[in-house]
Amino acid sequence: MQGVYTGKRQVKEDIAGYLFISPWLIGFFAFSVIPITMSLYFSFTNYDILGSPIFNGVANFKRMWTDARFWKSLRVTFTYAFISVPSRLVFAFLIAVLFKRASRMIRFYQAAYYLPSLVGGSIAVAVIWRRMFGSDGIINIFLQFLGVNSTRSWIGNAGTALWVIIILAVWQFGSSMLIFLAGLRQIPKTYYEAASIDGAGWVSQFFHITLPQMTPIIFFNLIMQLINGFTVFSQAFIISGGGGEPQDSTLVYALYLYLRAFAYNEMGYGSALAWVLVLIIAVFTGLIFKTSDRWVYYES
């Protein structure tokens, strides 16, 4: 009888537990599992949202091979990711190293440098950024103050428009910086004390103690920022005016996906583009994980 009572009590506790997490489960299936499954199905169909999806096999994926804007969006996205991600991480790491030394104003500086990460992805900041780099924006005003006669629209020039978005991404280095700073503070001080006794200078300590100890944090930040780099959308959408202008120089992959799915009502093709993006991110993430045992150091 005791065993039966214990079993019933366990069942009641399990039911209570599932009831408590049911809001999360409902949200997970309603907004993650079901949409992901539907997008996979739509990627093999001709679907314009207004009508019924018509199965067309791998036609959407074959279409990409002859889609010039698809290849253009890939080039723009790879350029953006491979420049902005390393630049952002290097800048964040160097600032974190400087902030490692305690001072009275350190908390204020941390908050000030983290602020762009909180507001940098907002629509309002993207609008301000677009205005700053316009022909009559503050960037040109500053250059004119320095004696450079610049009246160009930095976002209206195909050669500089993407760099405006890259600079915005690097400016949002605060989140990575705080993660680096937390990792730096976990390195035992005894390592540096022993190195100092042996006569190692600051540069030697950085490359033989700080950098190896920080490789797990670098690995984590690299993965997260690479995913963010490949999925950038809001900044490009606002700064480019919603169409990747000028001359598709800011047509990042997520923006092109959005245009195909929602502007041109090609939801089937848009879903196929989404799954190709998932595959690209998975490949690069897998490569980083595959090579991590060669450069990521774990004490265990």
C-alpha cells in the first residue's frame, strides 16, 4: 500500500510540475516547433500566402542557383559577418582588458560602454544612424570642421553603405565586453604573480596566461556573434530604406529573405531561403566546434 501511495503522490507532483511549465510549453510549441515545421514544409511548395501551398519538390532550391540577388545577398552577408564579428570581438576584448584594473569609475564606464548594446539594435538608433551618415549628417559636419570638404551621403554610396552598418555593429560591443570581463576576473591572480617572479612582462603574460585562459570565452562569444552576424536584419532594413539600397550593397541575407517572403509574397521561396541560412550557420558553427580542440584551452 505504501508503494501505491508513493506512486500516486509522484504522479500528482509530475502533473503539478507540467501545469506550472505549461505556459512555456504552449509557447514553445506554438511559436517555435509548429512554425519551424511549417516553414520546412513550405520550402518544398509554391506558396504565395493568399492561396493554398502547391508542392513543387526542390524547385525553390534549384531556383537559387540562377537567382543573382541571392548570390549578392550571400556576398554582402559574408562580407558583413567576416568583418564585423572579428572587429567587434577584438575591440570588446581589448576594452575588457583595460577595464580589468579596478578604479573608482569602473562601474560607470561599464554601464556607459554596455549602453549601446541595449539600444543599438532598436529602430530609433538605426534611424539616428541613418541620419548621422546622411549628406547633411553630423559625420560630414565633423569632417568639414576638420577641414575635409565632404558632402557625400555615406549611406547613399554603394562603396560605403555597408560599412555604415558594420560600424554600427562594432559600436554594439558592450555585451561581449561584459562576458570577456567576467572571464578575465576568473583567472587566478597567482598565475600572474608566478609569471612576474619569473620575469615575464605584460606582453608575455597576455599571450601565455590571459589569452589561453580566455579561449573558452572567446569561443562562446565567437559562436554567438557569428550567428548574430549572419542573421542581421533591423539595422540593414532601416539604414537601406528597406530594400538593400544603394545597388543592393546592403542587401543582407535576412533582408532578402524578408523581401521574398513578405514583400513579394513568395513564402515558399522565402522558407527555402530560411533553411539555407540555417544550413550555412550550422556549417560554420560545426567548423568552429570541430577546430576548437586545437585552440580552446580547458584546464580539465
